Amino acid sequence: MNLANKKEIVEILKKYGIRLTKGLGQNFLINRNIILKLIRLSGINKSDAVLEIGPGIGVLTQELAKNSDFVIAVEKDRVLSEICKENLKDFNNVIVFNEDILKIDLKKIFSDLSIESYKLVANLPYNISLRIIREFLEYESPPKDMIVIIQKEVAQKICDKKSSLPRIAFDFYGKSKILFYLSKELFWPKPKVDGAVLHIADIQKNLPDVDRELFFKILKFGFSHPRKTIVNNLSGLGDKDKIIDWIEKSNIDIKVRPEDIKMEEWINLTLNFKL
């Protein structure tokens, strides 16, 4: 069964009486070659355990099962999870959970299945993509890689050459790159915007040795008004004269804008923070 086919998807949904809504957040990939390209470029292979978020009816899950060692698929919608189980019943290396990915006890599941490391794959609803990614970047047992389909413009901000809040935040936890872009025509139902396949590698492998909470607090203030100077943005943290002294001791020009400050300099600001 080729699940990456619009006609096949429509027939399956019709059979179960499902009418897709925006709230469901499902946009199925309808091109098998694109799925195989995603798997190939992300480096998923037969030695990998894969955690898939939101498998839907199993369009991507089917190909992951063929190309990896084991797949744990977590689908929040009860009916879709049952369809996914039915469509993948011939695979003995897939287990589907009808759970909320933000509430499920993954630690226990990994322990029960003797899984020590895994890769995360997801065709994410664009409106909650950053929240889910952030949860796993900060997770106590993070994936070694994330391969996620998200909105094109969001992926570009994360991988932009210029500094931005998303770019610095993602660089803190790993190495991000766009594998390729996806036209909205490759999905059904068709979303309003194009997508991108984002690959995040080396997650938590080389975390900066700083107070994480303080780092992100400074970062948030630093980018509160991207077009203003760094001294104006960070003035919200305390006395302006002390802020100026702190920035200068961190070897940063007080007149620069946040987009011109590199990761190393944000780390220096955090290490030198004494107000």
C-alpha cells in the first residue's frame, strides 16, 4: 500500500468517516520520493530507533519502518492512531501509542524497549512546531538528531546567517541546517505556506557551560527590540550605567544591535553578569 498518495489517503479517511479540520493539524505528504529523500539526507538507517510525532495514518511511518530498526509513533488523535495501527499491522518493528507527546512517559517506554538513543522525526503542525522542538531540545533524554518538517520561514530564521533569537537559541542546543524545501503542493490538504525539512544534530552534545536560565533571560531581553541597540534592550535588566559597564567588560560595543552579536558574545555576557 502506497500511503503517500492522495487518492489512497482520501479513501482511507472516507472509510473511517474522518473529515479533516484545521484543529487536527494534519497535512499529509503525498509524494513517496520526497519521503525517501528525507530519510536519505537525514541519515536514518537500519541501526536507528526512531520516535515519530503525529504519524496520522502512517504515511511517513511506513517508510521509516522500512529504513530503520524500530519506530515508536505517538499519535494524539484516537481514530488516527487506530488507522495507523491497522495500516502498519504487517510491520513487526512499529509500535503506535495513542498519547499526547507532551504528556507521554517516554523514559519508561525507552527503558521497556531497551532503547538507549533515538532520532526524532515529525511532520509537525506549523502552529505548534517550535513548542514541540523546544521541549525535546531541553528534554533530559534528548534525541541525537531531529528531522522535522516545519514552516519554511521559521526554518529560515533558525538557520539565518544573521543572529536572531531563534538562531541563537537553536545554536545553544545543537547544529541546525535546512535539508531541503517543500512546496505546499506536496501536501494534502494543501497548507497556505511552503515547508522545509530541518535537521538538528549533536543535540546537547556541546552545551555551553553557563547558567541556562540566565542565558535565555539575557537573550530574551537582548532581542526584545531587534532594531534597537543592545544597551537599550538590556537596560530592562537594571541600572543603565551598570548595564553599560557589564556590556563593555564583555568586549561588546554598546551601540551594536542584537543581530550583530555572536553566540560566543552572548555566552560572555552571561558569564560576566553581575548587577
